[in-house]
Amino acid sequence: MSRWPPLTCAEVKRALKTLGFAPTPGRGTSHEQWERRDPQQLYKVTVDCPKAPFSLDLIDSMAKQAGTTRKGLYRAVDKRRKWHWLW
């Protein structure tokens, strides 16, 4: 069993909001786009909620799109220290 538990769609959205992302207007697909603009770069993360709970491969992909690591994404979700044993 993996050390990293799978994330739900709501947890990923909460993490992205914590990291400063905002959803872009929908285009009629199941894929949601979240954006964050920095002075030098635009970050876009694609979240496909029907695929939740997300595998580690998808979590790693979303973390890379967000400009962070898997650990950074889990930390943004874990405000109640539910997964304190991960770090």
C-alpha cells in the first residue's frame, strides 16, 4: 500500500484554492481548468473529477502543472493535519 492516500476531487480543489488558483469559466466538458498568474508565469491545472479518487500519477501531474510537488499539494489539503505522518 502506498504511503500517499488518494485524493478526492473536493480535496484537490481545496488545495488549488489554498495555493492561489481560481477556476476558469466552464466549457461544457468534465475537465475543469484552474489558473494562477504569477508575474513571470501562468500556471494551468486540469482537474477531471469523474476520475476521482485520483491516482498518484494524476496527483503528480496536477502538482507539476501547479508548479509544486506532491508533498506541497498534500500540505495544501491537510489543514487539519489528518496526514501529519506524511511529513
